[in-house]
Amino acid sequence: MANALSSSSLLSPTPIKLSTTVSPPSHHHLRRHTINSTTSSSNSINIKPLNFTRRQTIGFGLCLTLSDAAAVSPPPSSAAAESTACEFTVADSGLAFCDKLVGYGSQPVKGQLIKAHYVGKLENGKVFDSSYNRGKPLTFRIGVGEVIKGWDEGILGGNGVPPMLAGGKRTLKLPPQLGYGMRGAGCKGGSCIIPPDSVLLFDVEFIGKA
């Protein structure tokens, strides 16, 4: 966390496999599913959630069609702070982060159900998932392994990373070990939506407690 995986599938640490079964996408973005290639619109291919556990699906919410994912771009920036170049700070874990907009609300608590919008990109800038495209934020429990490690650390904080505050916007740069590692995700026939050993970039907007 994206063809139509449920809203709880994007950030799962478990790799997602594609199949050619046609079926409607489900929406539990950060729960364990598998992804199917299904025709959801006239000529776009959707990746939908299959049988992943909550942890898997929360980790990889590919709820976009493959064609839509390539065309998705982050929502227009309205804050001056977001228009400036983002200078990353690198934590001991290897996670890099940059606050584009510091929040004004409360910080998340481990185990709390929270909501966040995001755009996920490969290091080359290619978008592979976006909650904005679906018009619905991702809901998941923070700090309990429902999402990939880089998300828990990048939002909840720890290892030198300050916690996000509600209303804040942060860019996270995840090394492979905090994302999908050497397995990649969404792989079929030697091709992966997220290739093995990928560095991932996420623009995250922490909305707050769900």
C-alpha cells in the first residue's frame, strides 16, 4: 500500500501475487489479501484483494487499476511549506523522513485505529497506489504490524523519528528492509508492481484517530 486491493492492503509486509481471476475488488485496505487481475472498467486492469490476512492487506493497498496507478499524481499542494524542496533526515533504521507540514493535533498511540491518506511511489517516481485516487483514507491500527515497518515507524515515531501529529503531512523514504525487501510485491511471471529490493516513497497525510 494498487489495483483494487481493499483499503487495508497497501502496506502489508507479505508479497502479493497476481492471478487472472475476474472478480470485484474488496475494500479493507490494510488486511491480508491476494491480488487478482480483473477488468474493472472499459480497458483498465484492476488488482483486487483476494485472500490476504489483515496484516498483509494493510501492507499493500493496491486499490488502483494498473493503468490508473501510472496516471495518478498527488493532490495539488495548497501549503507554501509543501512547495519547498524536502530535505530528508535519516534515522538509525535507515528510514528517511521530511515533514512538509507539521500537524496541529494529537500524536498517534500504539494500537490506536487511525486514518491516513497517502501516495505511494517507486524511487523513479512511478505511482503504484494512492488513497486519494479512491477518495477514502486508509484505516489501520498503528504500531502493531498491520502495515509495513516503515509506516509504523514513520507515523508512530521511534528510532529517532518524531511522531506525526494529526493534520501533518510527511514524506517517507523506505529502504527495502522497511518495505517489501527482496521479495517485492504484486509479482507474476517475472514482473512485479513493486520490484524486489525497491526503495519506496510515500507522501503521508495523518488525518488522526479513526
